[in-house]
Amino acid sequence: LEDSKRESGELNGAGERGPDPSVMAASNASTPSPSADLLGIRSAVPVSAPASSGSLLVDVFSEAGPTASSGAVNDDGFLFVCKNNGVLFENQLLQIGIKSEYRQNLRMYLFYGNKTSVQFASFTTTVSCPGELLQLNVQSKPVEPLVEGGAQIQQVLNIECLTDFSDAPLLNIKFYGGALQNLTLKLPVTINKFFQPTEMASQDFFQRWKQLSRPQQEAQKIFKANHSMDTEVIKAKLLGLGMALLDNVDPNPENYVCAGVIQTKSQQVGCLLRLEPNAQAQMYRLTLRCSKDSVSKRLCELLAQQF
């Protein structure tokens, strides 16, 4: 860390940073919901709920999700790297909400909402892994074949990580709603979803950091800030990543350090993170050190899109 700090030079220059009121207001805003919790995001065991009289399904998540047209594959997997709940897909007919939680394996709840007054028939979903993706074991339960107008149904996926991966599984959805609809979406399953946060004292962190000293074990990126550099926003994203955010570890209080272990069936991968912001230059330096080379590179690639 000391050597890394000296190399950073101007990047770690002093600079005042404060919250951006407009960004904070936007991040705290949520779409009001005049009807029931249709996608079940606020309850542990969601149930089908019809829309309020005269209304269609509404967003019940704090952040809007991407929209896509029928037949399209969504390439926005980065949207869910640091969050577990949200709208995965939405068009004029269908809204798909998602909620994920990690308990030894990744459990993913999918909520399919019929935004129309017409019944969806022959509703089927298929989860597949592209190419030779044998790093994940995905188990899914079949969905109800009929989705009434203004109602929603739930599907639960159980995902086991066998070894580290980069490609995401694909979700294909077919149904009749006036005409045959066929959608293919990338599920937001990234390697960090299998993190177990690890609390660590300052001395242990430095010792472990020095042990992960092979060049291949480190991945580093210097990049321009894409979002607000507000402290609380950064902390929330790092916690959303799944690692433990460690206080009073880095000698520079402006920096952020995290630790965690990625749990796979084949091995446990220890990971350390250091994020150095420079508010004056509006830049970051991100450094990952992991016990497996490919994990360092993938996490650095995913995280550089988040800040």
C-alpha cells in the first residue's frame, strides 16, 4: 500500500468533496405507487396481486430499469453490480422485477407483471447458459402458464457458483398476448454476487495485501468519475458490491478499502479492494488484489463502470 500510495502522486491530491444535492435527491427519489406492492419487492414471500381499479402495473423500485423491445437482449448487466433489487426489463406489455439475496447460493426472485388488461397465455421461461458456460448451476421452478391482466407471477432461481465466470446466463420468455412474444434477457448474475464480506483489522489487511504480491493477482484502473463522488453514495455502492467496507485501515482517510471472499464450489477466492478518489481531478484509482488472477481482472472491469 505504501508503494502504491507513492506511485499515485497527484491522483491522491487533496481536494474537498461534498454531496451533490441534485444527485442525492435523484438517488433518494422513488416512484410513488398508488397500487399494491405488485412486484413483491417489499415482502419476503410475494403473492399475486391485481392492479388497483383502473390502473396498470407501476414501478415499485427506487430506480428505474432499462427498457427494451421484444426480441432484444439487454446488455446492461452493469446496472445490477452494486444493487440487488430493481426493474430488469419493461415494455408496453410486461414488467420484470428482480430481487436477489446470497445465502450460500444465490437466490433470485423474478416477478413478471402483466401491464395490460389482456390475459397472457402459454407463458413459459427458460434459463440457459451461453456457450460452454459450466461455471454455474442454475435451478429454476416452472412458472404459471396463465397471467391475468394486471396481475403478476413469481419465479425463483437458485444459482450455485462452481468456479469463477464472466458470461451471464440468459432468460428467454415466450407468451401469447395478442400475438406471440419472444424476449431474451441477460440475467444480472456477476461474480461479486457470491461475496462473503470479511471484517479485517488494519494489520491483517496490510499483511494479506503484501501476500497477494504476484503481478497477475493485481488489477488496476485509473478512470474519470462518471457519477457523484459523494462519500455516502460511494460507500453504499461498495457495500452493495458485497464486500466488507473497512474503516480506519488506509492511512489516507479519503481512501476506501474492502475485503471479502468469493464462495465457489471449487475454491474460495480472497479479494482485497482499494479505491482512491481525487475530488479535484474528478478521478479514481481502483486496485483489486485477489488470490485468483481472473477474479481480479473481472472485478476491476465491473467496478470501473460504477463510480
